[in-house]
Amino acid sequence: MFLWLISSEVFAQLQPNPFEYIETPPELLRKEFSGGLTIHSHGWGLEFRRGRNLTIKKKRMLDFEFVTMHHPKEIKSFNPYYENSKSFVFGKINAMATFRSGYGIQRVIASKAEWGGVEIRINTTGGFSLGMAKPIYLNIIRQDLFDPGFVVSVEKFDPTIHTIDLIYGRASFMKGVDEMKFYPGLFAKAGFSFEHGKFNDDVKIIEVGATLDVYGARIPIMALTRNYQVFLNFYISFLYGRKW
């Protein structure tokens, strides 16, 4: 019995202390900044976000985007009668871009493990949208009265006088910037984001969702066809950043 008690005490001393293996919970990183590329149904652009954790599952986001917006009937063309002519979109009277500034809430619906994996979140964002329409200028072919050849002049596109055989190609993008018109509106966005990576302070996100822009008037992008004041787009974004 004495030997059994000694052996029992020895084994008891060798038993691990359960409190020695309790892992320290990871530090909550409250702030986040990310940016990257976004591609949507009718264009592409850049996106930047600033976030702050309200709770471990809920985050407040400030979202800024600058994206191009194309009309569904835009088709690139070339003048087949002239070599080295530049591409253009026949019938396009304005190039449109949109700047969005919004406030959003992000909620975690599936957390990422400490060693890595994928965290799934749902985002809802809303705010102000500013549509910008810049007139299209084209290189137009004009006959020279004193030369059997032709000259090229830069003119604002007018569908009533500029036929496709007179267009040599698009002019410089900067031409017409001083004539830009602005169309204020509102937008709403919802999507699912998938954050992956092994390090807790890295931000690597792929996000998919939909965006709705509503403006106070139709934005004239194309001539001789219907233009819109409501734009629904599906998007995918690739964002990178840091947490601290």
C-alpha cells in the first residue's frame, strides 16, 4: 500500500496543468483600410474603404468608389476606309463616370479560424452618387479644297452631321473636360465579401454583389436611343489592405 501511494503521487505530479494550455485570445484589431480594383456590368474602377469595428461581429465602413459607366448599346468601331484610324463608339455623345461616397455596415456570418481560412461577411452600403458626363470629341475627316488629300479636324460629335465614313477616330480624352456636366444622385450596394489569409492584420478580400444608382435625370450617353437615370450593376471587387 505504501509503494502504491508513492507511485500514485509521482503520476499525479506528472499530470499536466490544464491552465497552462489555455490560449490567449487574439487582440481585437479595431481599424482597417483597404483599396483595389472593382469590375461591374458596365465598366470598372477603383474602390477605397476605411473601417472600424463596433463589435467583434460588426463593422462600420466608409466607402469611396470611382467607376466608369457605359451604355449597354456601346459598340467599338473603326473606319474601314482609312488605315491607322483609331477606334470610336458611333453614336456616343458623352463619356460617363461615377463617384460614390457612402456609409455601410459589415457583419460577419462565418468567422475565420485563427490559423487561417476564409471569413464570410455581408455588406450593406448607401450614400451619394455623382454622375459626370464629358462630351465626346472625334477626329473628323474634311476635304481640303487646295489639296487632293484630306485634313483631320477635332470636333464635338454631332449625330446629325457626322456620318460614320467621316470619322477618323476618337480625339484626346482630355478634350471636353471643361464642358463636363454633373448629375447628383443616390446609390445602394449589397454584397458578400470573402476575406482570406493566414495573418490576422492582413486584408485580402474578394467581394461580389450588386449596386443601384439613381439620378435625378436621364444621363445622355448615346444619341438616337434611350438613355437611363437608373443603373443596376453586378460587381466583383479585389481589395488589399491592413488592420491595426
